[in-house]
Amino acid sequence: MSTSIPTNILGISGQVVKTIEQHDSGEIVISCSRDKRTKVIDPVSKLKTSINLYVHRTIKDLPLLGYPCLVEIELAQVNTHDGHRIIEDNSFVDLGCRHSKRLCRLISGLCRHMSISAVSKHLGIRWETVKNIDKHYLHETLPALDPSALTGLKHIGVDEVARAKGHDYMTLVYDMQEGHLIWVGTGRTADVFSSFLKQLPKETAQAIQAVAMDMGPSYQKSVRENLPHAELL
């Protein structure tokens, strides 16, 4: 007998479980169909609309009980109000992606502490796929604030993070008083940090009293050139 998927367990809304099977390879496959009671919404206008047809997708999800897990879902191709046809939005997976959102979050998190090769081997996912998922997730989740619009900064912090362990770095700048991440740049050179400092309004830059960092020479150089009045912490 089919049963509604508990959202707090699988994180899939608008679907009904049909079968849960484990193949000889150990892989677990959860087969679902669309819950016909779920409203059909135009992703563009956010208004109710009609269904053109159903499509089926197989999504790689987080391992379940230590085994690889695939989730087969059914989505509606809807008729938009401007005359087009498009797949409905789904909270479980992004459009065109074959990996669940929560698996993508796990992959990106592991890449902060492991090499791409290690993550690839650990999860059984191709190296190129791991790299692309991590890059996309970082761009989607890290803010891209305009430095020229920042005001009220007194104490800032600068740090570096690797997209993959040991290479491909990014520069992160924080508002230390509020504890917020306020800027992200690709690379960890003096020019990268300087590009942020040079975009700050003159009044904002002059009000910065201190910069916290790991004392890397490139970041120190940027502060000395652009914020000579600020204290290095």
C-alpha cells in the first residue's frame, strides 16, 4: 500500500512512495509518483495552471543506512500562463540536476575538508561531477554583496577557504561586529583583497579601525596599501 512520504525523513513533498527496493548491488531505490492532490503551480507566474504531461527522473540522494540511494520521482510539465511548457518547481532537486539538494550540500561541505578525489571516491560520484556541484553550490549560497554599498564597518576579518582541499581558493571578508559574511572573491592574492577595499566608499574605508587575519603576507600588503590607519589583528 502506498503511503505519503514523511517530509522530515526524505525531504520530498508532493510525492507518494510506491516501492522501496534494494538491488543485489546493495543500492536502495525509492520509487515515487506525484501526489495528485498537490496543486499545480506555474513556476513563472506562481499561479495555478494545468498539466501537459508527467516526466520521471531518477535522483541520486544521500546514502541510506550506509547504502547508495536513488529516488525515482514524478514531476509535472505544466502549461505556463505565457504559453510555454516547463517542469514544475520541486524542493527536493534543482531543475536539470541529477543529485538531490541535500546531497549537493553534503558534497560541498566535504570539499571544505577533503580533496575532490577523496569526496568522489567516498560517495562514488565522478570527480568532474563533485567539482561542478561544489562550484555551483558555493555560488548559490555565498553572498555577492556590492562593496560600494557597504557602510558602518569598524572591524572586519579576512580569511581564505579552499573550494577543494589544497587548491582553488576564495577570499572571504566578514563584518566582525555583526558576524556576517559580506564579500567573496576568487583567489587569495593581495589584488583580490585590494579589489574589495578599493570598492568601499571613502567614508566606510576610513572608519575601519582594525582588520583580523591569519597574518598572511598578501592580505597584510593590501591593508598597508589601502587602510594604512587600520590596526592588524
